[in-house]
Amino acid sequence: MTREFRTVGVVGLGTMGAGIVEVFARNGLQVVAAETDDDAVARGRNHLETSTTRAIERGKLTRTDADELLGRIRTTTSLADLADCDLVVEAVPEHLDLKASILAELDKVVGPSTILASNTSSLSVTELAVRTGRPGKVVGMHFFNPAPVQKLVELVRSVVTEPDVIDDLRAFAATLDKVPVVIGDRAGFIANALLFGYLNHAARMYESRYASREDLDAAMRHGCGYPMGPLALLDLIGLDTAYEILDTMYHESRNLMHAPAPVLKQMITAGLLGRKSGRGFYTYAKPHSSKIVPDADTPTGNLPADVTLRDIARVGVIGTGTMATGIVEVFAKAGYDVVVRGRSDSKSEAALAAVRKSLDKGVVRGKLSEADRDAALGRITATTRLEDMADVDLVVEAVAEELDVKRAVFGALDEICKPGTILATTTSSLPVVECAAATSRPSDVVGLHFFNPAPVMKLVEVVSTITTSPDVSATAVALCDKLGKVPVSCGDRAGFIVNALLFPYLNDAVKMLEAHYATADDIDAAMKTGCALPMGPFELLDVVGLDVSLAIEKSLFLEFRQSGFAPAPLLEHLVTAGRLGRKTGHGFRDYAGR
């Protein structure tokens, strides 16, 4: 018979504990909230009153509702007052001995059927459970901050957790308007295990000066639609908290991807903890402020004194696929004359038709006038002759993602294009320097990685090789600005910024599924609900294509040679079986209509 939870207890009234208390009280439960002393109780009450006042101001609660909510909460400084609770959640600081001692003391106070839960985000629930006399009734109940707003709750079972305890808590969490996911006991659970490997990788990129903090964050916001960039998110979480979670994960997994980036330890030692200290990767107006203020590392936007931008008036695009036609549209709408080259008349005509269709959609949706559409189309010339690239100022190669094919194109362009023409590739995974090496002008070669669909996606990764001249890189960045894009600069290594951060995270999700740790549905729900990502990892893998994803992961592994980058065997098996995602109707999920 399903348990009923009428009276619940919460130990700890910090930001997280007070949020959990509010969640319970909002849903009509009687709550007993315990703290160490009267001052801590007062601070907790202040958290609750501030939160409910904010909810009233936003129209989420009435004053009457808020008064009734607060009336259901009883505070205490004695754990003995939690004796009659059906469930007690501890939300004290993330220290194993502290949490274990609280649970052990509660075990002596509460009734034999009471469930004890820990809100730990990274510690072993099993180790906490065995410190009590009821290990089968001890679980992890990990709320996300801020608890009244965030929907996800990770329910963590140990090897000795009684099945009915998890079933009852899952049903209970659903009554709180939460999204419960049930998982086993391992460091980081779902959300943190996937999130913090990604954050750590970003910190390492910053540490190696591969890209600036602004470009790293802009890349993930504009390239993946993430609500925050990784370094800004680390500042929000707190670098000390992130370090502790990563260190716990590393000691369990021994995966170098989880070994905290040395820069984190250095910043913590210097007192740069993120928003709470007023400085982290960024500098803030004051401690606990979200307002970023300029500092010594803030880009000025000025060109180096010795760099002169090259003039770009006429642009060539090689290729007629989706990416190529999108790039043609972007340049034509921005006022540039564009020559698009296809391998045959039919392909060139199809490319023009694709651009025309896209522009017509813009007119229908009210985003483009008919006059602007006609003007853009008038700037486009189609050809089958590579020789027609002789007088362009920039050529963007967007042919098949095969190195030999690209090198052949660059070799031919080298002979045809006038001196000073910038030669760009929109490759997403191949070395740009390989294309440069096929020419006699490697200083003029740069990567311009547009994202699909190019007319919609704002991000362009500007990839400079060790031979790219500074004026070419600067011209490429300035050009992207004129196109209304968000350019980010990085070096020429596998994955650039976005794919190098995104695909190891996707690979980790596949490994998690492969280990039967959680279902694909629960993993997707955890990342969408707990981290506010636009898509879960398995949804995204099926959209990208499992074969494309595998090729990118193989290139990352070949570049970095770390076991953490090795593609998950399950991904390779699905590709071998022809389950490539939505394009074949079958991937991690099955799709109708194929």
C-alpha cells in the first residue's frame, strides 16, 4: 500500500533547504524545519519570506496563499521535534561526516517506517545509508536550485534500498509537480555527472588559452541554445562547489575528464569563487551580483595596430548542399555579390531554387520584404565553372566532409583565385591546416564554420591555423559581424569549440545508458528539466545523426587520445546496424513515418 506523506521534515535552512521547505509547504504539507540555532532559524525564515514575497510580486502567489504557506512551517533547533515526520530530507552542507551524523541521529528519533532522504548532489547515498539502522529506507532526493522553480528531482537508490520506498517517493514527487527520475548510486547521478565533465572541459580550454572566456560562453549559447555559457555557469554554481563535485566524481570514476582542471584550484586558492565572491572567471558588480562588469580581460574590440582588414565585396561559394545554399543566402541578404558553383547545371539551378524558396518563406513570415528578396536574388550568380572564382575576394568551400575532396578544391582554387583572396572552409571536424597545406598561400586560409541552418543560426566559429595571417583572421571576424552573426575565434584542433564540448557530453550520456544506469527517457528528462537544455542528449543525437556523431567523436579521440573521448561501443553498434537516427527512422528511439 502506497505511503502517505502528511508531515515532512527538513534539516538545514540554507538556500537549498529553505527552497525544499517551500516546495513542501506550497503543496499543503505540514513541515518541520530544523536548524542549529536561533540565528540560523531566523536566516532560514528570511529566505522563505524573501522567496514568497518575490512570488507575490510576480503574481505566482497571493498574500493569503503566502501567509497560509508560511503558517504550515514550524521551525526548531531540536531534531527530536521531527519524531512524527513521515519523511525527513537533510539539506546540510556537502560534507559526508556531517550528513552521516545527521542521518544517524534522525534514525534514533523518527518512527520505524519514516524515510530518510539526503539532498546530496555528489556523495555516496550507500555510505550515508549504512551509517543508520535503516539502510533500506535511506535514499537520495536531489532537488535542483532554486527548488521552488526547478522541476527535476533525482531519486537515488542504493543496492539495499527497498523497492517500495523508491516507488512511493516517485509518486510523491509527482504530486509536488516535479519530474522524478530514478537512478543508481554513483557520483554526480545523472545531471551533475553529465554537466560537470562538460564544464571541466570548458575550464581546461580556457586554461590553455584555446579561446577567450567570452567566446567559449558565446559558442555554447549561440551554437547549442544553452541558457548560459559554461564559464558563467561555473561562476554561478561556485568554483569551490564545482571542484568538490568533480573531485568526488574523479575518485569514483578515475576518468581524466572528471579530474578538476588545475585552474579551478588556483582560482579557489586566490578566493575567486564566482558570483558569491564577486570574482570568478568574470568580475561582478559586487558579491552575489549577476551583473558582469569590465575587467582587464574584457575584449576592447579594437583591431591590433599592425592589422589592416581586407576588402570583401564579391564572395564565392563552392557547393550546392543545404549548408552551401544557406551560406549563399546569408551573404546575398547582407548585400554581397555571390557566385555559387555547382558540379552541373542541374545542381546549380537546384541551389538557386533552394535559396529562392527560403527567401520566399521569409517574405511569407514577414521577416523579409519582396523588394529585399528580389535584390538578394539579383546578387546571386550560378555557375559550373571553378574559373568564375578568379575575381572574388573570399571563397567559402562547403563541399562533402571528406578531406581529399576538400584538398582538391583548395588546390584548384589556389591556381585560379587572385592574390589576396581569402580561402575559407566551413568544415565542422576536419583540420583546416590540411586544406591550407594544399595551397601555396596557407596564410590566406581560414575556417568559417557556419551552423545549420546558416540563415537562422547566429554562431560562426572562426578557425585560425598556425599559418593563418592575423589580417585574415581579423577580416573573417569583422565580416561575420557585418553578416549579423556572432563570431568566436579559436585554434585549429578537432571539434573547435562547440563540437569539442558537446560531443564528449553526448558520448558520456550513451555510456550512462550502456551501463543501464538510467533510461534514455530519464537521462533526457534530467538534462532538459534539471539543466534547462533545449534537447536531451538522445533527442539531439538522433537529430544530428548517429553516424555523424560517431565520426566527430572518433576525430576527437584521435586528436586528444584520452580514454574519456573514446566513442561508446553502443553508439558504434547502432551505426553498424544502420540505426542512424531520425533520417533512417530508427536511432535511440523509433520514429513514425519512415
